[in-house]
Amino acid sequence: MEGKIAVIGDTDFVMPFSALGVDTYSVGRTAGDITESAEKIIAGKYALIVVAENIAPAVDEVFSACENLPTPCIVVVPFTTESEGFATQALGKVLKMATGINILQNS
């Protein structure tokens, strides 16, 4: 499968991906800036979108329209800040869609 990759997050998060030649979207902390970049990514028809966990709640509404589509695959990744659990929740949602069960559920 061929496709473009986009990475969205703060400058420290996207810098290593930029060195690999991936399309990066460095965003500030304002919701408007984050949402605008997320909308550009959706319009760019990317196959894979890597999202920094600290901005994931701000892009969730924009990317939620794509969650039942085969592409883009949206991956939320924790970075240098302490994990807020959003990445685990996002992974759990995808795994439940794929398997039909919540395999990350605490027993």
C-alpha cells in the first residue's frame, strides 16, 4: 500500500519525523491553530496520520469523521510529557472495532 504520512504535534514532536521526509505540521497550543492544521491534513488525503497525545483532544473532532474509513489510519502517540491516557483510549477504540471486544478493559 502506498500513501503519504502526516505528523502533527509541537515542534519537538515533529522534528525527528521531518528528518525522515514525512510531511509535518508543527502546531502551537491554540485550538484554532491545531484545528486548522488538522483540516489541512484531512484535505491532503494522507494514508497515515501520527498525532502527539498532548494535542489529540483538540484534533479528535476533526479526525472523528474519518474513524470508520479504511484510510487514514490515525495513530495517537505519547511523547515527552506524561501520558494522559488518550493514546491508550484511542488504541482501545481501534482494537474494539477490529476484534469486536474490548481487550484493553481492566478485569
